[in-house]
Amino acid sequence: MKNTTTPRVFIAATRQHDGKTTTSLGLIAALQTKFPRVGYIKPVGQRFVEIAEHKIDEDTVLMDSVYSLNCPLVDMSPIAVEPDFTRKYLQAASNNALVERIQDAFDRVAWEKDFVLCEGSGHAGVGAVFDLSNAQVARHLGCKAIIVSRGGIGKPIDEVTLNLALFEKEGVEIIGVIINKVLPDKVDYIADFARRGLKRKGLELLGVIPHQPMLESPTLEAINEELATEVLNPSVSLRGLVDDVVVGAMSAQNATRFFQGGVLLITPGDREDLLEAAVAARPQKMAGIVLTGGVKPGNGLLRALGQLPIPVLLARKDSYAVASKVHDLTAKTRPTDAGKISLIRDIVTKHVNVEKILESL
């Protein structure tokens, strides 16, 4: 690696889904107020999409879509961990070649940039099986690191301490901790005691981000992709958020009280009584309806459903399987989620001490 001068920071976490991408997305906005040209790299990615025959990490696509970072996508996402990646590495691959690929990609990302944000993948040890744990990657890129953990006092400090040991083993300095997803009425309380607990470990508290239910609500677009559904009224937007799920296991009369804002109704396609009630109610603010079992209602009702102002999706799986999938779906922020992105920028700018981060670098 030739570039050792461009300021950089590595965003790590204690676990998957603790908020690395949310923090990174907000930090780039905050950094852009200090540095005109900010670069981004996710050296090792696990969830990717195919773009021009290259496998590009989803978070990289998000950052580039939101900020137009003027970096080659293939350099912002140099390594994609495909299903057989680990097996192939253990059989024959060279760690030196992978390290060189990451370092060369960083050099190209950092070209003419004033700052580079590096995002990790999962906890400190993720990638250790192919000798590219987050701690090792941070060392190879000459980064100091920030650890993001999830709300509370005891648990995040315990988990930060565990991750800290691996970074220290690799000689990587942790400049501080951000605690994410804290109940809004406990932010000050958590900040006070977490600061004391972290200080005993020689760590700074860089911010406490309040929990935002909106960020954990999946869109109909995400549900459509996850379930591979057929959209029965394609002219309606799929960008609405699902705040609550109701399975149609009650009478039509009792179901009407659930036809409210943000509710997703999951019901077999042959529950025509429920669907007729939904058509009669003309719900404007419901998140949508998913018909299950691959069953469509009669033609007349199908046409009426197709004219509703909310998305109506047809899934092949049964109601239980669909409800379970929706419940377990990780609500990753997407480039089209304008409301979420705006919220993330605001809360990170407000609740994370960017000045302290820059001083530590």
C-alpha cells in the first residue's frame, strides 16, 4: 500500500446488525461538512449484488447511490465472500494476494480524497477463517477503529471488551465506542454510565444514538424481493414501510379494525370475505396486503384488489411462512429509502461527536 497519509477510520461492531452501516452513512454526511472529498471502502463484503459482471457489496451500492462518491465501485468493494469463497481459500488461496487486492483498492479509493471511511463486516473476528478479520484488515489499511455496539450498559461494554482484545492483538488502536439503538428516554442515563464503564477500559464514548423504529421497518420493496412475490397492482409504489403485521385469522368484521396505517395484512388468497372487507374499506394508509398460498381470488375481486391504492402482493408460501419471513427480515437501508436516509444523517450528526473522532485521528 502506497497511501499512508490520507486520514482514515475503520468502523467495526460487536455483532452483525448493530448499526455499522447506519453509523457509516451518517458519518459520511458529517465528514463531508469538514472534508470536501470523502471516500468509502468496504474491504470484505458478504451481501452483494451483480453490477457489470462484478460482485459489489450492497452497502457499497448504498453509499455510492446516496453520496456519489466518485470512486470505482469495484475498488470500494474489493472482496465479495461468495458461498464457496472460504472453501477455495482453505484449499489453495494466498492471503498475500487478498491483502494486496484490498490495499491497492484502498489506494485507488483514496486518490485525491481528503478522508476515507472504511466499513467492516460483523464483529472483530469475522473473516478470521480466511485471515482477513476486521482487526487484521484495519491493520493492513493502517486504520484506527471505532466500535459500534447495541444499547444498554453491561452487555455492550462486555462485548466491546471482547472485540477490543482482538484489535489490540493486531496492534489497532480503538479511538472510541458508539452505542446504538438506545431507548430515547434512556439516552442520558446510558451515556452517563456507559462513559464511566468505558473509561475504566481506557475507551472514549463517542456517541449514543437513540432507537428509531422507522429504521427497523422493512419496505414492501424488500418484502417483495425476499418472498419473490407477484405484484398485482404494479402502478402502486412499494416504498411504504411496514410497522405491524396482521395475519388474517379472524372474521372479516373483526379484521376491519386492523386496516390502519403501516399495517401489512397477510391472508390466504381464498379468504374472500377478508379481502372484500379490505376493498370496501379502501384503506389509504395500510402498508399493503400479501395473498398467500399462491391462490388468487375470483376475477371480480382480483380486479378490485388491483385498483386499491396500496400494494397487493401474491406469495407462493403459506401464511405462517410469509409472516415468519417478514418478521425475520433485516430492514437494511436501501438507496430508495429517502426518509430513512434523511433520518440517519440527522441522528448521527446530532448524537455522535465527530470533532472528538477527528481529534483522535
